[in-house]
Amino acid sequence: MKFIDEAKIYVKAGGGGKGCVSFRREKFVPRGGPNGGDGGKGGDVIIQAVNSHRTLLDLKYRQHQTAERGGHGEGSNRTGRSADDIVVVVPIGTLVKDADTGDVLADLTADGQSFIAARGGIGGRGNARFATAKNRAPRFAQDGVPGEERLLLLELKLLADVGIIGMPNVGKSTFIARVSAARPKIADYPFTTLTPNLGVVRLNVDASFVIADIPGLIPGASEGLGMGIRFLRHVERTTLLLHILDIKEDSDPWTDFEAINRELSQFSPELARKPQIVGINKLDLPSTRERIKKEIDNFRGKGIEILAFSAVTGEGVSEAVGRIAHKLLTSGEKLENTHPVILNDGEASDIKNDGAY
């Protein structure tokens, strides 16, 4: 399934039905009087978040959502039929914005949570409503009220407890594949990950947390270089970040660390202030083992403790997961198994650091 995390749709609620102009005419009732009924209510357009959807792909091809108008009133004081509401289904974590003003209208973060994006118009009153002692035979009725219409921007922000960030090809996808049932595309070249991936890390039968892997960042991403930073919205809701680094022959992990956090700050100061767990991957490589102690001392001298692990062999991974779980607990995040179980196949510089690694 193609991953789509943004869509623009036009919604229009149904207008109310017209009121009826009618008079009672029976054989032995010479002055029956008005009996025109009211018009029915137009249908609402409702946006609802459901756990069964993972992408906004459907709305890319159905950008117009229009509800029916209410039925017109009829004689004998019969009210017109109210139109059915239409429900636009979106994934959990969808942000609903007004496309013209940018105002946030709703943040749908729970299964079944809904928002009335456009309200249907009420029906017009029939002439029976206007009969008075002075005007016993009104020959007019009201038109129905038009339904609301607006242009909406839908943005999907995945719900996860932990977000994995880092340069391209540092092993983020390998890590999430190691600790969860997610199976993202893994290859030995940059920008293998083109869409975010979600995985559920199960600590035991009663505890779990959701981890998200996003495409790699590079310096200048905030200006559109590389994959850009459009996917960083998916880690805005996370409790903490797992920052994975790589020791390459021609690279400086500290420089990479600062570069990534600079991009976070330019995207969102709030995101840059999220607590981070920093880890160096690829401990299975001889070049990494040769430099690992030096880099640990280098980061420690700057007040940051780091982990070392190999996502390929699994060495040190359990310790990293333990650190993440501990950090979530100390931050007040409840670890439980009520998170949606997401087993996908790849379709979906102010750092807080208290030394608890």
C-alpha cells in the first residue's frame, strides 16, 4: 500500500429541504387551512479516525466529499426526509486544518474520535408554521439553509512512543526490524527508507511500546535537500528520540550529531527539545570497534552518554531496548499492550540528557 500522509479535500454538507406551501382540501372541510410541512435537514460531513486505516491514500483519489440535501416538505404537514451523514474515514493521528487559514480544527488521536467538518443546513419551514389569526392562509414557505462547505488539509502524524532519527544508512531500519515485527526495506545504500515505518516492541505480555523509523536526514534537509524533513511530523508526537550514529572512516559522529539536531531545531524547537537516547550502531564492524571507546569518551566529555550496539547481530540491542523502556517509564509514559499492533511491511541543539542511559 502506498504511504500518503497529506491530502487536501473539499467537503460540502447537504442543504436543507424547502418548506411546502399546501392547503388542506377535503370534501366537508371548506376552510381546511395551511398544512405545508417543513423541509428535512441536510447531511453532515464527518471525519472519523479508525484503527484500520494507515494512510490517506483513499482521499487522494476522492477529494470531493459531498452530502445529500434534505427532502422537501410535503402536504398534510409531512416533514421532508433528513439526509444521511457521510463519514470520511482517516487514520488515527490525523490533523484536520482549514486549508485557507491554516487553523487546526481537530486532532484525531483516538479510535472512533470524530469531527463534524461541515454541518448540514436545516430545512425551511412550511406554510403551516406561518398561520396566524390575521393571516390564516399564508402562501409562502421558507427555503432550506445551505450546507457548510470548506477546503480542508489533512496531515497524518503517526502515533509512536519512540522516534528513530539519524543520517541515511546508519541502520535505523535494521534496528526496527531487529526489535519488532516490522519489515522495512533494507539495503546498503542511502535513502533506502522512503516512507516512515512503525513497529511494536513487546517487552512482555503486558508491556509494549511503538517505535517509528523515518527516512534519513542530511545537513540542509530543512531547505529541501535529500528527503527533506516532511516526515519529521511523524516524530512530533513521540515521547523520546533514539538518535542512531555511525562511525565511518571519513565521518565524525559528533559533527553528524550536531547536524541532525540543527535540522530538528529548524523544523520545530519543541521537537529539538525532546529527550534523546544516543547510540552508535554497527558494532559488528572492526572499524567501529577500533574507534568506539574514543567516541564514547568524546561524547561523555560533552555531557552525553551513548550506547553501542549492532542491529545486525543483536549485540547490545536488548540493553538499548531496556534503556528506552526505562526512559519511557521515568518520563511518565505508561507502557502497555493497548497500542495498535502494527506489523507493516514498509508501507507506513538543545538536547535533554540526564545521563540515565
